[in-house]
Amino acid sequence: MVRAVLAQQCCGYDHLDTLPQIASEDVRVRLRRPLPRQTRFSRNHPSASERLPVLRANIRKEQDLFHCLVLDADIVEIWPEIFASPFGVFNKGDDDPHTSGRVIHDLSYPEDGSVNAYTDSSDVPKATFEHCSSVAREILRCKLENPDHDVLVMAGDVASAYRNAYTHSAYVHMFAGFITEDNAIIIDMSAAFGWTGSAGTYSVLGGAVAFNHGSTGSGPRPRGFYNYHWVDGHINVASSTGTQCEDAERSLRFALTTVMGPSAVNDRKFTAWSTQQKVLGLIFDTTAGTVAMPTKKVVKARSLIAHSFHSQALSRSEFRSLLGSLRHVATCVRPAQAFA
């Protein structure tokens, strides 16, 4: 990220004061009070201890990308400020849980003595995102504007989204983890996913991409392209007339490169233009004019509800999994929105 380029390309952006600061000074963490010195590190969650090879593989991958440091635990003798939070490992889609998983750095543990508990949230930018109904409205607008042409949707994704916001060197010691079996300390060098300030910080970057993309116009869209985004996902909607689709995709790629650099463009997650597209976990069909939950998610939601209904007790992780899986129900079924 280059400060001068951002100032020029994002002129008029609401968070233009914060954006160059992240680019030139990295992310700083303001605490409500100093973190206590740890006499011993917290144990990792059982999900991480039981799937240690998966945890190691993920950390090794991040180390190879220079996203984290792996140090001998003896480093605390000269760096006693290190504050370690436990790791967890959760299933990643339908991948084999023995070889694949998503590593979570639990920065909210312990509840009253965690990094998140000590972070001054009033100093963190507020994450703001538009409801996904915006995509449906844009599809309808394109249909009315060009009724004789298909409306196409494509999705673009930022590579390692939260890794694009690095933590200032004076604060990285707050984002450590510990693997007892290897006597190793892991230092996360980015505004880690799970930190109370990461969503707001990244929303400044993602919002800048959307602003730049939405400020770029072409012949049919002189006022700028449609620029919906949600965290690291960016959605394009365009009529299949002329070069509208090609122009919109080119603009999005340029905006991503301008704000976060060429490595931010995740080509594997750039979909082809289609009348039926999976966006934010929902299936948008522009021809039928429908938005629906994928069949697999419907089956999973029913299974979770049945299991919860017949259970005498639920663990916290099971309860959170249930709520997370039902968010699409609240989006698609209006009576369920009262419980969202």
C-alpha cells in the first residue's frame, strides 16, 4: 500500500484519514489498561490439541508467507511482554478433518482477561456493510434497464484478506500463541482475524476497494460501477450488453491492486460471469429472479435444529454453530428475522 497513491485514487473516501495511516504506520492497538504479565500460557482448546498436525501445517503455511514468526519459547526471557492466546481448529467446509481445518486464534479467552477484553474498542473503526438485498435490487434495476439482455453476476475475492493489514511492531507481542508440544511461540503479524479491531480495520481497506471501483465509470455506467462488498468478497452485477461485464471486472481488479497490491487479487476466487451465482452463501438466479439457500445448507440447518430440539443440553460451541448455520434462514425467511 502506497500512501500517495491511496490519497490520489481514493480522494473523497469517508475513511481517507485512516487509510493512509494503515498504509504507512500499520495497525496500532490502543488498550483500556495494560495487559497483565502471564506467568504461564493458556492451554490450546481441545480442538487444536486433538488435531495438532493440522494446526502445525497451517502455521507452517503462514510462516512461509511471512505472516507469522515461529520462535523458541525461551524468547520470553528477553521479551516478557508476550501475551499468548489459545488456538482452536474447526472444520473447513467438507474437507477431511484429519488433514484440513481452519485455525482460530481465540483472542477473547479468558473472558475478562483477553486481548479483546483489554482493547479500547472506541478507538477502532466501525465495520459497516450493506445488506445483501442490495444485490437483488441491482439485478432488478439491470433487468428493467435492459429487459432483452441477461443480467450476469460475478464474485471476486481478496487473497488472505486480514493479512493485508499488518500490526505495528510495538504491538505484535499481544497476538501470540503457544504450542506446548513444540515449546514454540507463534507471533501473528497481522490484524488477526478474531481480534475485536480486525473487522473495522479491514472494512476501511475493503471499503476503499469498493469506493475506487464504484467511482470508476464506463460508457453505460458513467457514474461508476455497482460496488457491493462484504468483508473480503466483492460482487459485480451487470447487463450482458457490450463490454459492461469485462469493464466491471477490469475495474475491480484495478481497485484491488491499487489499494492492497497485486497479491491481493485471488484469481481462484474470481468466478465467471453467470446468471446463477453463489454470493455470500446464497444462490442468486437472475433469470428466475430468486434467492435461495443451497440444498446442502437447508439439510444441515434441519439436522442442527432437530439435534438441538431433542438435546437436553448444548455446549457453547454447538450453540454458536447453530446460530451461525441459521443466519441464511433469517435472510431468506422473513418471520425468522425477529430471531436474527
